[in-house]
Amino acid sequence: MDPALRRAWTEIVTAGDYDAHMASIGQAQAAAVLTAWFIERASLPTGSRVTIAGAGTGQMFDFLDPAVFRPYRLTFADLNPTFLSRLRERLATHRLDAAIMEDDIESTALPPGPDLLLSTLLLEHIDWRRGVAAFAALRPRACGIILQENPPGMTAAVTPGRPLPPSIAKAVETGHPTLVPRQELLLAMHARGYACRETALREVADGKRLAGLLFVA
């Protein structure tokens, strides 16, 4: 992981600023819809293991019915312990039980063999090819990955000129997420034994969209 991005996500960006920004641009809402879609389309038996890497603050629980998670054994992981504290609060509010881990996906200690592994806008902030290798090494039965896709001509992950909460504005001065080309991700996952079974798209602010890709082994 780029040192500036690591510092951004562990020392600079606050949970409150992150939640406010993601909701203001519609990405929190879209990611929640796609997360529920992954769970529905994966057709998991009751008791299946669902792991979410880069779970952040658990903001999705503000925008989806938490009941979609109740049949499953849950593990949530993130690099930022402060974000995980906010996640714990949300889980407690919704009376959801889960294992919570502070974890770096590029050198992960997550338990292998989940039935469904999910990540939302995680690969953009790490060495994404190492992320794919880490996902595959965990040997999930299915893997749901959400990417950000920009309109033509916009290459920056953060929209130029958009007002940002203070901690995010400071973070992007030195830390620059990199968009992951969908076709390159498809090829990289295929090389690891995972085929993209389904895709769902959700429009968000500034002409962008989130792409949900459901891979199966």
C-alpha cells in the first residue's frame, strides 16, 4: 500500500468526514444496494460465512436492511481501528453478531474459506493486484467486488473541484487512489480461477458509477 494512502486511512480521514462525504455523493447508498444484491445473487445457505474486507465504518447499515445479514456468520475487517469502533456501534444498534478484525488485506490474517468475500472500493486504495492475490488465497466460494468507474475524461478518483470535508481534503493532498480498470480486474481474477458471473451498475454523483462484480470459483 502506498505510504501516503496508508497514512490517509489510518491517521487523517475521520469516520465522521468519511460517512458524510460518501453519503453526499451517493456512493454509500449505491454500495449498500450492491452489497444486498451480492448476498441475494450468491444464494448462500443459512450459516454461510460472509467476510467483508475493508468494511470501514459499516455505513452500509444506514442504507440497507440489516436483516439480509442475519442468516450468516459474519467477519468484518479494516485497517483503521477508529472506523471499526464506529462499525461496532452500528452492529450493536442492529443487534448483529460478528467477528471484527483490524487487518491489512495485503498481508491478511483473515480466516480462509469464506462462502462470500466482499470488498467495496478497497482495491482503489492498495496495490490492487496484490489485493486480488490476497482474495484468491483466501479461497472464497464467491467474491463480490465493487469498483468506481468514472465518466470519459475524468481520471482522478476524487472529482476535481468538489468540496470535501476537512480531513478528506487533507488526505488527498498526498494520497491518491487509483481506479482499477474493470477489464484488467476480470483478467486478473480469471487467472486466479474466478469468473465473473454477474455485474450490476449504480449511478452516483458527478457522472460516475459503481460496478458490482460477482465472481465465482
